[in-house]
Amino acid sequence: MRSMRTFAAGAVALLAFSFAVPAAHAAPRTNCDKALAAAQQAERYYDGLKTDLLRSIANGGHPGTAERQALQKAESVRNSTSTEAEHVCAGA
């Protein structure tokens, strides 16, 4: 269970970092494209954490507070990036 906490904490840090550092080789994109990419990345991250959590439970594990908080944080990021993409793309 400790390794799951470490993974979750590291994954949250990586997610936060990935939003802050744009790809150096990427072609110029519109604000809508950037917002959609961020929303899709947040969705994939959330889905991955949720799958891991459910797999752990199915294998008899008992996810702790850290794992559940990591999933809630990922869900919050997913929701906010999705909302942001809707606003940005509606104005594009």
C-alpha cells in the first residue's frame, strides 16, 4: 500500500509539472488546442488512477486516504480543465 501512495504522490506531482512545461518541439497551437490537450491529458490521468484503484480493490486491497485523495484531486483537475477547455473553445 505504501508503494501505491508513493506512486499517487509522484503521479500528482508529474501531472502538475506536465501542465507547466510545454513540449519544446510541438507545433504552435491555438489556445483551444492547448486547452483540449490539457483536458484530455487530465482525463487520461484520472482514468488511469481510477483503474489502478479499482484493480487494487478487486485484488483484495484496501486503498488508503492518500490514494483516495489522489483520485479526488485528479477528478478535480479533470473537471476544471474540461470546463476551461469549454470556455476557451467556445470563444475561439
